[in-house]
Amino acid sequence: MKTAYEQLLKIYEEIQLLNSVSGVLYWDMNVKMPPAATEYRAKQFQYLSTKTHQLWIGKNMSSLIESCQKDESFDTIQKRNFELIKRSYDNRTIFPTELVGKIASQSNRTLEIWKVAKEKKDFQKVLPDLEKLFQLNVESAELLAEAKGMNDPYNALIDRNDNGFSVDSLSKLFDDAKSFLIPFVKKCQNSDVKIDRSFISRTVPREVQVKMVHELANFLHYDFSSSKANGRIDEVEHPLTIGCGKGDVRVTVKYHEDHVLSAFLAGAHECGHAIHGLQGKAEWFNQPIYRVSSPSFGESQSRILENMIASSEEFWTYYYPKFQKVTQGTFDDIDMNTFYSALNAVTPGFIRIQADEVTYILHIIIRFEIEREWFAGKITTKELPQVWNEKYREYLGVDVPNDSLGLMQDLHWYSQYYGYFHGYGIGDLISAQITNTMSKKLPGWRDDLLEGNFANIKQWLAENVHEKGGMCDGLELVEDITNEPLSTKYFTEYIEKKFSKIYN
């Protein structure tokens, strides 16, 4: 007869199976689904979400958890698996099944309306459904806060999504980063060095960009084409990585013919997510410890590949001739140093996923501060465009031309991703701190890039980062890898060193 712990893992495996089915449907919805299928797809998601929730809160789960709490024979791995399952159980048992189904259904409906509203540059078109979705998430966060004994529903949401972080700790880290970044951006803008970026917008046909992203994925050892491939690369409106089951983590990008670097850097970013998802310990698959459930830490792995690797001088010194060839001579008249400077130019703008390394966190801070005030009831859904535009003018000095390039550029608030934006910014801090440690433990990694060798870096990340899985929460994992608590120190040092060199 199976033990209570073994039965618990069996239920968790079934939950993961349902989640993988949802992943395939979500991939299909973004990549291939015909528009007429929208309403029925929402029902499919609601059905799967309800079934998953019922498994989490069922009497069988409750009794097995009670039995496991009395078991004193667990080893370290079993204790951690049980801790993560119980945490998820506690977070879910407070939500009525009906509310879970409503959120799943409304989020998918809102997402589809957002796509139309974004295309038409009409926020009012999605406003009623966004308000419904937000209120459902407020209801959910209030239940969560009550169960956790917290006064702030948004704080409870942050704690659930990124255990160990709080509104206060995030506000402090972001305030520290903001106090450095805003004046540093002005220093770069006021520098005598004026970087020409005009050639970046040269037209590169979509089919050429597809080959470009494929070549980059090959360099990064993301297998999407061999007989043993564990990935795919497709086009969507908003780039993302989707896990669809064991040996199946899919990358998506968006091609802009007049902005070739958008797809290139998105490809590096999403490959970072995919490699992280594929390099966990195989024997831990279908166990909670296979992956760290921290959006901040997960984002750090994509930002390492996007920024520390694919935006580095060493990478482009090796890769630029290949880039010139795959883009069919479009940049043959541009030397590497000119291209590298243009790639890394500090150019405050209004599009997050096209932002440079220096201004990127400011985009995230804006979203975090708005979301914090939104949940606190200090701003309404109707006021979001105005607040958004004011903060962009204050922090980045830019005027947002329309809501499609402003409040509607990201899918997160129109889907199920509330209390997640902070992870993109904290991911930059973590990536800098981990890269600093990698430089100590693998001092030749930059020389490897100069020679076109990514294998050693990928292996180091596997052994020292990815295979640790979810044995620790995000903040603890950073300290375990780097032997220091998370701070802004290594990020600001990295930014100052790299961009002071570019801007003299």
C-alpha cells in the first residue's frame, strides 16, 4: 500500500498533467487558434481550472496532508516537497471553486478583447471586462490576505506569487534602483557621445528574422529542430515561453520588420526561460522541487541570456559576422563597435520589451507602483491610462502617444498575471548578482563567448542554478548561490561599468 506521501505526489502528478494540457491549449490559443473558438476555449480553461482546483482542495488531499504532518521520517527532499504542496494547498483552500472558475473564464475573455482593443488603440473597448477581471482578483486577494493574517491584499498576493518578498521589501529595492537609475539615464543622455541608431530600423523581412532567431537558438543550445527536440519557436502578439509537459517547453517571439533587434533579444530572453525549464533534475520532474516557484528568480534566468550574454561586447565580437550574414547584408556597412553601441544605447521610450538595460527597470517600477496603488484603492481602473502616462513623463521623460503603446502593451493585467510585474525588475538584480558569482567561479566565461562557446556557461547554470530547482524559495536561492542577500549593489555596479564605457 502506498504511503500518504506517495499518494500526495500522485495527486500532484495529476495536477501537473492537467496544467500541461492547459499549457498546450494556451500555446494553441496564442499561436494557431481561430477567432471563432474564443468562447469555447474559455469554457475549456474554466473546466480544467475547476478540475485542478478540486484536486487541490479535495477531502483526499486534506486527509493526506494531515497524515504527512505526523510523519517524522521524511528526508530533506520529502520535507521540501511536502512544504511546497501544503503551501499551495493553504493558498487554494480559501478560494471557492466558483471564484476560481470565474477568474479563469473572465481572464481568457478579457485577453481576447484586449487583442482587439490594442489593435484598434481603444482602451474603452476592454475597460468593462478589465474592471470585472480586476474586481475578481481583488476578491481573491482579500480572501488570501484574511487567511494569511495580512492587512494588505496586495502584500498577500506578492507573498503567494513570490514567497519571501513583500510590498515593503520590493518598494525598498525599487526605490534604491530608481535613485540610481533616473540620474544615470540623464548622465548618458547628456554625454558628448551621441550614438547613431538610425540603421537599427532598417527593414529585415519576417522570413529572414525567423532564420535569425533560429540561428540564435542553435547558438544557445535550445533544441527546436532535431529528432529529439524539446522545444518550438513560433510567433505571437506578445512573446512568452509556455511549458507543455515533460520535454516540451515552447518559445514564442514577435517579428517587427523595422525593428530586427526586438525579435533577436526576445529570442534570447525566451530561450533563457526555456533552458531554465528544461535543465532541472530529470528525477525531480512531477515533484514540486523540480522548479522554483518565483517569478523574480525565473526572470533572472531569461535576463542573463538576454543581457549578460546576448547584449555583451564579447558575444557580439564573435557573433556579429554571423548576424550580418543571416540578415543578408543589411548591416554590412556597419562595423561591430558601431552596432554594439547602437544595441546598448540608452534611449528612454514607452515600450517595455524594447527598453534598453538601463531604463528597463524603470518600466517595471512604474507598473509595480501603479499596481500597488490600484489594489490599495487609490486609483481606479478608469484612471489607469492617465496615471500611466504621468509616470512615464516623470520617470522616463517621454510622452505616450496612445494606450496601445502605453497601458495596453502588456497582456498581464488582461490575463491572470497580477502581482507578477515586480519579478521582471527583481530578475535584473538577481541576474547581475548571479553573474558576478559566475565570474568568480567560471572566470573564463567571457573568453568562451569570444570563441563562440556557450556550452560552458549553460553547464555552469545547470549545475549551480537550474538543478537546485525549488529546494529553496527565490530569495534563499539567491543567497545560496551567491553567499549574499539580494541587493541592488551588483546591478548598479554592472550598469555603471558597462555604460560608462560606452558613454565615456
